[in-house]
Amino acid sequence: MADFFPITNPVIVFAIVASLILICPILLARYRLPGMLGLLFAGALLGPNALNVLARDQSFVLFGTVGLLYIMFIAALEIDMQQLKRSKSHTLLFGLLTFIIPQATGTAIALLLGFDWLAAILLASMFASHTLLAYPIASRLGISRNPAVTTAVGGTIITDTLALLVLAVIATMAKGELSEHYWLQLGISLSLYILAILFLLPKLARWFFRSVGGDGVAEFVFVLATVFICASFSHLAGAEPIIGAFLAGLALNRIIPHNSTLMNRLQFTGEAIFIPFFLLSVGMLLDVGIFFASARAWVIAFAMVATVILTKWAAAELCRLFLGYSKPQARVVFGLSVAQAAATLAATMVGYEIGLFDEAVVNGAILMILVTCFLAPWLVDRYGRKMALSQQQLPEDSLAEQRIMVALSPEQPAEPFLQLAKWLRKPGSVQPVYAMTIVEEQHSQDAKLQHAEQLLANAVSYLATANISAASKLRIDLNITDGILRTRRELRASEVIVGWSEHSSTSELLFGSMLSRLLADPAYTLLVKRQVAPLQHGKRLCWLLPPNADLEAGSAEALQLIKRLCQQLGLTLQIYCQPEQQTRLKLRLKALPDTQWHTAADWLQLPALLQKHTAAGDLLVLYGVRKDGLAWNNHLPEVQNQLAQQLPAVNLLVIYPAEMVEPSITG
């Protein structure tokens, strides 16, 4: 076997890497774990210190270095500058606390472990930085605008910037380039370097995009070139290349819109190639044998993990004391600030390359990343739910522009879905209702396309007779789910109506059901409909609410849709919920005074109660909870499927409200 490994054929190496980049995130997503962990594990397993399938040669070093710079660039590019301005004092306090406490404590512990001053300070800077890995969880729970979350987000900018400055100074000192005039020289050169990037680069970028901006490839290459030019000139200013990449991201932050095509291309390239290569190359440095060779490796790894957890916890607790946060708020701040990734890996790699760190520190850093990346999502999910429940505030009704998209299928009649869109449409809305259908690429014969075109033409004609503006969209795509999601993004649809399906395919065992994949995009409301009788002939709209569903960020949108249906169809609203939900919802249902309530302290008793009161032709509305949402529990899918089977004569509508999603920040 030694004759075959490590593999040196570049085609086979790239095939293996591409397969790992594809498979690892998919497998870990099934267990709700970050895909980066899978790539780190894969690099460790296939690297020279384990199976020796892949060598950490110059190609991995090259792409790994590019990936590291790319991480820092994208991190700065995604920062929401307005977020920092909204809570300046809180952000400044927490940013300094979460930097100073880990930096000071980490330096002292590193000295006790036998590191010299330079290595100790650099090692401590790894604890000071953090990554907002768990921010999407806070967003899903509807607490992204809570002061505690805002403080943690803003603090990331401060602590990561300071940690990177420490890295630049220590790296210069370790190379013996520190002179008596170093600080003056560093201050002047670094100031000029920062000013040149932050003020000249935006002007250059605006001129280029205005003059040559028609070519998307040219725009992408321009950004790529400027990032690495800024990084390459960093040594002249006495800084590390990652600082140049980070500054380039800050300079281009306002010029490249977050939802633009250019931003999508930049993120895609990084996530598909550069960053995975970097994670694999870092994983290859992990040598499990070091842990068995000496007790020192275990001591260093344990000290690193314990230090980062305790110091980040202490910073969050002091923030709670000074700013008056509750315990759940402090725990969420702790969860958002404890995860280590990009800046930690940057400091680790730089320290290893300049000789300050050995393999034991690299192993400890990777172990620290693994532990904190497991801990952070758990903390934010657990205490974020408590925060959301304790807020006791009613979500505001959405004022966003409504764009309804109806996904039509040749196998189901179109009229019931178009009727639903007509009834859900806001009065006075100027946006058209978008009728769309997908023809799978392998079935895109002329006959299929003609049938789809006729289906859409009939849909537009039907809506026109109801005096509703309509537009059609025919798409050829590899599969129906991706086609719906791509069209939704292109049209910026706020609500998407699809048909109920009780069928599943073999591929769904690995890649997830069609429904789960549609719900992966949290920026719109998904309505899944099963109609067995005309809705206008029914008498009741029965709404089943899971526990805490009325406190979700999307509950206001769901309630508005239900009110509109009741008013349009003249249905009596019956709500099945818990007593505390009734108290909260009564304030929001003044427009429907005839609402009937059915309550039970144990939510699992409500489905049986609902079956007793529904009749054929009624409309049953289920509040769909996205996985990991505030109201999510493991019983929901089973209960909803059972109701669908046990009430075959009842019309069914499942509403999955959109979530409050904002750009994430990584550091």
C-alpha cells in the first residue's frame, strides 16, 4: 500500500477533494453539524499523519493559503456596519471585555505551560477572537434584534480586529524585524496602509464597476485581484496578509450589495473551492499520535479548550452584570462568542509557519475548534428559546411587499391553487401573482414544453378574469425543488404555494425530502395545500397551533393570512391551542370577534379534540414549524401526517412562515 499512497496524480487528488467537499457537508447537515467539521475530520483521516492517502504538498499549501485569505475577506465583506452603529456603547464594552479577559488569562496560562512571551501572547490571541457560527440559530428564533444579540455581533468586529493586530505585531517580532523605531514605523506604515485601502480602494472599485462593470467575469476577477494585491502589500506595512484581505473586505463592504450577483459569485467560489481546501489542509496537520506520545499534548489541548470556554463565559457574565442582561441573554452572548474558527485558524497557521507553535498547539487548536463548534449552537438554541419566550412581545405585522408565486403541476388542477393566491392577496397590492411550472430537463421534449406553456397561459387567463395582474414563468431545471427555489429567488416571492404530496423518492433518503429542501430557504412563507372540496363551500377554518408558535417571528404573517382567508371566504375561525396562547392571541384577533376557542393544557390532546369538531369540507390549517424554530418539537411532523391521513375529507393547508434572516458575521 505504501507504493500507492500518498496519491500524487493531480486528477485523482482533485477528484477526491471534490468528493469530500460534496459529501462532508451533506452528511453533517443530517446531524445539524457545521460542514467545516467534516472537512477537518476528512483532512485528518486522509492526511499524512493517518491513512496517508493525500500529501500536504505545495498545492494544498497554496490553495489553503488562498482559502485563509478568502475567509478573512468574506468575513469583512459580510459585516453589517449599521449593526455596529445601533449599539455603540454596549458593543464597545463587550468587545473589549471579550478581548482583554481571554488575552490576559490566556497569556498567563501559556507562560505557566512553558511558552515564551511571544508564543504566549499569540496563543492567547486565539482565545480572544471568535466566530458567530451560531448566529443563524438566533435569527431563526426571532431574537436577532435583541440588544444582547446585537452586542455580540458588534463585539465580533472589535475583538477580531484587535486579535489580528496582535497577530501582526507578534509575527513581526518573531521574525526579528522589531527595531527601536518599530512602533513608530508600524504606526505610520499601518496607518497609511489602512487609509490607502479604506479610502482609495472604494474609489477605484466604483470607477471600475462604472466603466467596465457590464462584464460579470471582469468584476469578479477585479475583486479577486484587489484582495490579493492588498494582502501581498501587507508586509510593507508590517502586517500579515490576512489583515490586508480583511481590510479589502471592509473597503468593498458598501460597494458590493449583500444580495448581488457578484456577492453570490464570491461566496460560491470561496465555499466551493478555496475555503474547503483550507479546512482540509488544516485537518492534515492533526496528528493523533502526538496525544499518545506525550502527556504535554493532552495538557496543552485541555488548557486551550478550558481557557477559551471559561474566559468567554466570564466576559459574557461581566456583560450581564454591567449591562443588566438576564441569564438567558448572557448565555446567548456566551454561545455567540465562544465558537472558534477563522481567526483562530489564521493565528494557528501563522504561528506554526514562523516557528512559535509546534504540532501539539496545532492539535490543541483543532480540538478547541471542534469542541466550541459543538458547544456554541447548543447554547444559543437552548437559551435563545428561553429569551424568545421571556420577551412576551407580539411580533409586528410585516409591511414587506407581497409577491405570491404559485407552483403549478400538470398532475394537479391549477384552479384551486390560483384561487388560494387570489384570496391571500393583500387588498390594493400592485404586484402580479406569479404562476410558474417546472419541466425537468430529462423530460424537456417539445410536447412537455407545449403542455407547460398552455398550463401557464390558462393560469394567467384565469387570474385576468378576476382582475388580478398575473405573470408566468416556465423553467427547465434538473429537478423540481431546485427549480422552485431558483425561481422564487429570481422573482423575490414572499409566499410560495405548492401542492401536497404523499410520495417520496429513494434519493430523499440521502438528500432530504422535497419539503425539507424547500424549507431550507428561510426567506419566504411556504404554503402547502391539499384540497378535496371547494374552500368556499366550507364553514370553518380550524387552526392548530403548536406550543409557543404564536411567539415565533413569523406568527404575525401566518395570522394575517388566516384573517384574510376567513374574511374572503366567510369562514368561522376555530383555534386549537393551549390556554396561555389563547390569552396572547385574543389581543390580536379583534377583527374576528366570532372566533371559537378549544384549549387543552397538554398539546397532544388537541389533535383528538380537533377531529371531533371538524366536518367534511372544512379547512384545517396547520402552523408549520421549521426545524430548530422556537416552536419545533419532534412530535410535530408525526402529528401533522396523522391528521392528514385521519381527515381525508378535510381541506388541508400547512403554513410555514418566513423567518427573520440577516447577514451572518464570521471572524
